[in-house]
Amino acid sequence: MIRAIVVDDEKLVRKGFISMIEWERYGIVIAGEAADAKSALALLAAVPVDLMFTDITMPGQSGFELIKQARLQYPRLQAVVLTCHHEFDYVQEALRLGAIDYIVKTLFELDNTDEVMNRIVERFRWELESRKGEEAKEEGSPSADAAVVFVPESEEADGKELYRLPMIQRGPRPMQAGRYWFVPLPEPLHRTEWQQEADKLQGWSAAFVTGLTGRTAAEIERALADGMDAALFYADGGLHAMRTIRYEALTEMETKSGAAPFRIGDRLTWMLSSREFRSLAQRIESERPSPATLTSEAEMLLREWQGLLLAPGEADELAAQMRSLRSWADWQPWLRRFADCAQRRMVELSLSKEVMQCLIGAVQLMRAEAGSRINQHEVAARVGMSRSYFSQCFARFAGESFGEVLRGMRIERAKKLLLETEEPIYAVASLAGFDDDKYFSRLFRDRVGMLPTDFRTSGGKTV
């Protein structure tokens, strides 16, 4: 039997509550009653108690304070709050302090007694099972093989929403791991029921994580915090389906997070070839770069190729679409649209695929070596084109001559050096690829609107 006490400063309310319930029907026996927190604590010290029903507002210590103190002294004690308040803040505070449920006294009547008491008893027994997991956690290993993980869909997602779910109210309390909340499942999974519960949430989705047997609680929390973002990103069905993720997938993400940086923009053959595009997609699925890495690479693509492969309107549209990408399934069409823009540009310029690839390679080479003494003849030779044909095609591709584009790249390199180093102006000019620092200063003023020294002093703020 569950041994219970009732704590309420109003004697009639306390007696009425005790008398209106057939306690034995629910496997409960009333072991005593108290009118305030002090006498309740004395009662707890005198008799063994499993469950405490307590009012919130009482003279002296409140019910919240009683729960907090009682659970410190008697960790196995469970509590149910008796309240006249139906506001969610009261409920949340009670649950936060360890209460397993609450009863609104003004709404508690004979016709709903069964529903309320069965819920409380069920929750009490859930807590017993959950406690096995908590005790195992203290020993280093949770008892459940699986957990439901709640995933916030935005920074505005409110954790209060989780406590509205009946399965949370009667089951183990959720625990936090980074931005995620998870609930160990000591019983077998009921996927359909959990899916129905998760569908009720505003701003949250849910996933199952399995394979937790033998894992310490610290390991699980760290794996969720470090690996869940990428695991969800690449999971089948994207972010909005009820996914199942193995624990090993989370730790794989942790391992790969320390690998060499992933690059999309180093070799851009995927823009012009369907076979190369499939190869890129397979490489991404295999190496699984983080969502942040993909976003960073995509932003660099937009920044570096606007005006060359992308018209201004296309770049703006792709940038706007990128903000709504939440999974790898979303990213693949976005990369395809980028490639389509590059191919359309190739057709507009009446260039062959081979020439287009040479011109893209030339721009990458110029960016990488703008600080050296490279020239048009050398770049043309290195990409495999004659100087005259390269000059003609490059001007069509870039909209200006090779020399103008290279000078622009060198000015951008100089800006970076001015802001990030303390090198004197003549050294900045040399490092940026200019032989004459006076010519550099004049060109810089013409292009930027101020001298290099003024640019550095202003922190890069131009008029």
C-alpha cells in the first residue's frame, strides 16, 4: 500500500478531502494529517510516508517550501499539490520542486475523482520506475535503453510547453542536455502514442534515441549536446518527422566534429556536372559536416560568386532561401539551384563547360595568390588556355579585364591586412601584391575613398 498524509491549514477542507476518496480502492492508506508545514515535518519524522498531499498557501512555510524541505530530508517522498490556483506558473513551480501532480480543489468533485486519482497513482508508480534510473544514474548508468528527445524548433521555443503533455505529467520528468530535453523510457516504446503527444507541442518536435544501455548519464547528456544537431540534420525525414537515432550516430558526430574542415567551394566542378553534383552529395552524406559548416560554406559561395556566377537578384533570393534550410534534405535542392544559376550563366555567355571551369579555376587561383606577382599570362597557362583566348573569355565572364579584377582582389587583401595587422603601409602594399607603395596608396584612395592610413584609423569605416 502507498502510505500518504494530507497537509492543509483548513481543517474542514482537509477532513473533507480525506473523506471523499475511497483510498483503499487506489492502494493508498492515510497515515496521518497536518495543519501546517512544521507539524507535517514532525509527522514525516514519526511515520513512514510515500506520498504527501499538501496545500500551497499555509501560515508559516508554504506548500512549495514544505515540498522542498521534505524532499531534501526524504528523497523518496512524492508530493501532490492541492491548490485553488489553476495558473500554469503554480503548476510548473510545483513540478520543478518535484511534485508528481496537482489537484485544483475547486474543480475536484466526485465525478472526476477516479480520473484524478488513477492519474496520480500511475504517476507515482512511474516515479518508482524512474527512481531506478536516477539511482542508476548516480552509479553511472541509466536504466533505460531509449529516450524521447524534445527538439526546439526555434530559440523562442518555451520549455513550459513540455509540461502540458499528459505523458510528461504522469511520467519521468524531462532532463536537459544543451538545448535539448529528454525523457528516459524505462518501459517499451509506444511510438504512435508519443507521436500523438509530440504533435500537440507548439515550437517543438521529438525524436527517439536508442542504444543507451550501459551508457552513463554524463555520456548521454554530452552526446546529445554535442551530436544531436548534426544527427537530426541528416536523419531520414528531416526535422519534422518522428525519427529514431542510434546513440552511436551521436558519438560519430562528435568524432567528425574534430576532423579537417569540410569545403564545398574548393572544387566547383559540381556546379557544371550532374555526376560531380552526385559525388558532392555523397561526400556530404558520408562526411556529415555540421549544419553550421554547410551554412558558412554556402555564405562564402554567395559572397565570392555574386556578379560572376550569380546575378544580384539570384544571390539575394538564394540568401533568403538559405535562412529556412533545416535539414540535409532541404539543402540538396538549394545546392542544385545554385548549380542551375551557374549553368544558366554559362549558357548566357555562350561558353563551353570546359572553358567555364577554366575561368572559375582562374578566379580561385587569383584569389589565392593575389599577394604574389602573378599575371594574366601565368594564370592562363596554369588553367590550360592561350593568353589571348583567356583574356577574351575572362572579360566576358567577369565584365571587366583581368587586370581590373586582380587589382580589386589586391585592394580587398590590403583592407584585411590593414585591419588585422600592424604592418607599415609599404609592407601592406607588398603583401597585397603591389610593387610601388605610392601607386598602391593612390589606387586605394581612388577605390575606397580614403588613404590606407585613414582606413586603418577608422577601423574600416568608409565615408
